[in-house]
Amino acid sequence: MSRSSGEEFLRGEGSESRAAVEPIAALVAVLAVGAALGLYAAALDDAAPDRERPIAEATLDRVEPAVTTGGVVDPERLGSLDAPRSGATVAIEADGERWAVRSGDGAPEAASARDAVAVAERPVTVEVGPGRNVRGTLRAVVAR
């Protein structure tokens, strides 16, 4: 009776010629793969966009088009704004002057501490007189 070459391996014959991995090397490989997956997951989490927009940024995004005409902010249009939200203050600062509108009794001051409120601001061009435009800041301060 002839033996097939597969029977040698089943009985353990020729096992010296089979490839084998040391247990320590296998553990190191498993740990390396696990660390790589952990780093990938952390990087992927940091790269994901925030699904929740900060409330002050959203308030500023809603107010800016309402007070802007032709790319220039008109401080007089602050008075015609609908109340931005309960507990919010919208302010324009330019050329040493300050205009602000507050909504609700709990609205914070525009110069409040940043840790107590949500603050968003961006540079804008402000009309301070007929034909006179200067750089200024549009700021939204919202109570958290």
C-alpha cells in the first residue's frame, strides 16, 4: 500500500519541515495589530466632524445676514432683529463704539467671562458713518 504525502503530516512525520511561529513572536504580532487598530480608531474619531454646532456660532450665523448689506454691517439694523434666543446678546464693536442688543433677562453681557457663556465672534466691516467703513467685531454671547 502506498502512502500519500498528506499522511506524513497527520502522524507527525516531517513536522520539522513545517513552518512554526514562536509564541512570543505571535504575542508581539497580536499586540502590534491591536495597537494599530486602537490608533486608527482614535484618529478616525478625531477626524470626524462635530455633529453638534456650538449655539453661539449658530446664533452668529443667523444674525450676521440680518444686519449685513452689501458685505457691510449696519449697526442700526440691530434694533430690527428678532430676538436671537432667550439669554443671548449680540454686539458690534468698531472704532471705539459699541452697539448691542440683548434678549431676555438672563442675557449675558457681551464682555462676560468666556467660561460662563458660549462666545462666538468674527471680524466684519462696519459702517460708522455715511461712506465711512471700519473693521470691527460682530460677537454673539449666549448663556449656557
